[in-house]
Amino acid sequence: VAVAAAGGAAAAAAPVEEKTEFDVVLTEAGAQKINVIKEVRAITGLGLKEAKDLVEAAPKPVKEAVSKADADKFKAQLEAAGAKV
């Protein structure tokens, strides 16, 4: 996990090689926080309290080291709920 976090920071600084793993990071919950919490629970499998804590502590990673397709899907779900990703 530490490698994925370090790789994400390095790739953001100098995107030379094509990334195969992506992190989905919630930057802001927006006005529809309840809907965002529901989506975070659906994506992560977290309990209500854990999902609420994650949303309120934004910016936080929701999912780490996922494929581009999954990252795009999760991003779309969170943005549809009103979050900024």
C-alpha cells in the first residue's frame, strides 16, 4: 500500500510512464453529503460511521490502486452524488 501511495505522488509530479493503477480521491463532499456518503459506502463496503468520517475528512482516498475503468466508474458515481473527485 505504501508503494501505491508513493507511486501516485511520483506519477502526479512526472507522468512519464502510463499508469495502470489509479487512486480515487474525494476532494470535497459538496452540498449532497448524504448522497456522497451512500456512494462511498457502496464503493468501499464501509459502515455508515466509517463512510461518514471519510467524507467529512476530505480530501481522502476512497479507493486506491484500482484500474482506470474502475476509477472512472467510481469517479462518475461520486460526481453524480454531488462530490468533487
